[in-house]
Amino acid sequence: MTRIIRDAKGGTMEIRRVQVTGGASFVVTLPKAWADEQKIKKNDPVGLEVQPDGALLVTKKITDEPVQRVKVIDSKSFSDPAFLFRMLIGAYITGFTTIRLTTKDRFPPFVRTVVRDFTQMTIGQEVVEETATSIAIKDLLNPAEMPFENTIRRMYVVARAMHEDAITALETRNKTLAHDVINRDTDADRLNWLVARQTNMIMQNALLSRKMTISPSMVMHYYMLSRIIERVGDHAVRIAEHALPIIDANVDKKVLTAIRKASAMSLETFDRSIVSFFDADMKEAHRNIESISALEKICGDINNMVLKLDTPVAINLGYIAESIRRSGEYAGDISETVINLLVEHEHGPHKSRAGK
């Protein structure tokens, strides 16, 4: 006998009684509508995967190979290169393994330019077929070959170096270095996109998480961490952008010293947040959050100091101080993520998932 429960949002859950056959085997029948939708027939194998919360996942897919999904995009619908690029990024992050662009006539020149930029800015995407009316882009990267831990560590190194170099560019009046920081934003973005893509792929294929030796809940923590680190990189870019207009200005050395001190405090907070994550150290994460108030104070002092300077210089230095503060606060967000993670896993996440 089947009973259906409806929730407040209109969703339904079928309640089926467990039967016992042969005195030892427990049996629950599968919903016919679901079996028909999945094209499951008599004697077909299905996979059973126990989830961390004790739920049992029933799936037709019994291998951990990525689900082959094709996204077809009619390029005739796009006249704006930026819009087409965002569509490609969206298809990439969503987890499509093949992206096919089509057209009835010849592609306008900008399409091939966008495709080239897309394959250069994403990891694992390559053009595998190209004609006058069709371009196929295929994912050649095995998700298991890029563990989340390695990507996060790389993102941290990239974002930290960007911040450090942006401050150095201001101090040394190095315009080339400031522009280089701005250009490096792509490095952080492409790694963040990769984490988002792998997260979506695991959500679509739970068996993939087993191959990557990581639980779906841990995947979400890595995804949140990736988003935060990407924002630290964004603020490094803002520091470089606001340094450029005043790089030749005569800035008081006391202000530059205070900015360097604030930057060092922000980066120290960032460093400790990453260490506390990979060491699963709740106490260190808590201390890190408590230290942010000192950073906020010195950034407030910088804002008061620059009020005596010329308006354009004062405005840009104020924005730089703000980005330094925000970077430290984002590091605090990482520490909060650590605490949330360790509360969820009472004894801490397994070392193979949290790093050693």
C-alpha cells in the first residue's frame, strides 16, 4: 500500500511499507512512474548508495563516470559577445560535458573569438570539431584528476600573491605590477569556475563523490571557500585599480606605512584562516575571527589620516583601505566556515577530505 504525503510547498513524498521475503530480505517496490521515467526494465541493475545522513540513494547510474550532457547553443540568438561568453561559462559551470554552437549560415567573426577566449579561460575545455556552421567544445578533464583540496590551495596562493603585489605596486609606484595584478584576476576566476563545475557535477552524480573520496556536504564547504577566496582576489584587483590613479602622487609615508601594516594584518588573517581549515582547528578559527577587530581599527585610522590629503588621493586611498578590511573580513568568513564544518562533523572531517 502506498501513501502520499504533501508538504506546504506542494511537494510530495511516497510512503511505502517494507516487506520481508524469504524470512531475511527486506523489500521496497520502486514507484512505477519513476521507473518508467528512468526507463528501468525487469532485471535492470540499480545502484544503492548510503548517504551521510543515513538516506539511501537509488540510481540507475551504477558507474562513477561523469554524466554525458550536451548543450546546444544557437549563435544566431546572440549579437553581444559578452552575452555569448556568459552563456558558455554558464554551460561550463552547470556541468555540460559538450557544448555545441550552431548556425544556419557562417559564424560571425566574434563567435570564434569568444570561443577561443572561453577555452583559454577555462580548465579542460577544448574545441574538438569545427566547421563553417558548427563548433563543438568538449570537456577533456577527468574531475577526479583535480581534487578540491589542490584547487583551493592554488586559489589561496594566487589571491594572496595578488594582494601582496597590489600593495607593493602602490609602495614602489610600479604601474606594470599593478596592471599585472589586474590581469591575474582571470587565474582566480578560472579556478573558482572549476570548483563550481565540479560541485554541480557531483550534485548530478553522487557516485562521483565516492571516486573523489569526498562527501557531497564537504563539497559544498569547498564551494563556499572557493567563492570567498575569489572575492579576496577581487579586492586585490580593486587595490591595484585604485593605486593606478595615485601611483605618481606624493603620498605621506605615514599613510603608506599604515596601509602596509593593515595589509600585513589582513594577509595574516587570511593565512590563519586557510591553515585552520586544512588543520581542522576550531580554536584557531575562533581566535582568527576575534582578531579582525584590530584590522578594522587600523583601517578606520587610515581613513582619518587621508582626510588631510588631496581629494582624489584621499578617495583612492580610502577605497584601498576598504578593500584591505574586506579581505580580512572574508578571511573571517573562512574561519566561520571552519567552525560550521567542525560542528557538523563532531570529530572533524576526515583527513583525506580536509587536508593534512
